[in-house]
Amino acid sequence: MNTTPLAEAAPIAASVIDDLTGGRWDAVTSRFDTAMQTGLSEDALAAAWAQIVGLAGSYEGRGDTEATRTADITVTNTPLRFEAGDYVARIAFRDDRTIAGLHILNPELA
């Protein structure tokens, strides 16, 4: 079993986060795998991001991404800094670089 994360996982995750923070919902959803495309629309993604910003304030930046591999998925965790609190962006990528999961988590749950 391959246990090595995608070599470019950190820059891909950074790009997705930049698209999220820039409100480029179509750029994010265009990377979704089939299951994600079915489960999360651009409008729903925008609403979820607005909820995070409503709770935590303005986005201020991100930390270094950590990547691990589980079966055929590379999972990245990237600390996010907001005006009133911190979160973690957990993004799961398939080997074809499509997004298989996207979560913004409380750091204690990550």
C-alpha cells in the first residue's frame, strides 16, 4: 500500500484555500470529484464560507500545510487564522488531484 502523500499536496491545498478566501466558488467546485459535485454546490459552498466568516471574522492568513495519506486519499490540514479565532482547513485529494473532501474544522477537532 502506498503511504506517500501527493508530492504537491501542500501547494494544491494552498491554491484551494486561496480560491475559497477569494470567493472563487467555481474554481473550488470545478476541482471536486463526482461525489463532491453531487453533494456541494457553489451556492452551498459560498453559504458555508459566509457562516465561518460570520463566526470568526475576517480571514487573516494560513499556516503551513501538513499532508498524510490514508489508503488512496491524501489528507491535508492547513491552519487558518481569522480575526476572532483559528480553524483548520482539511482537504482530501484523490491521486488525480480532485477534491474528495473539504472541511473547515475547529482546531481541537482536527
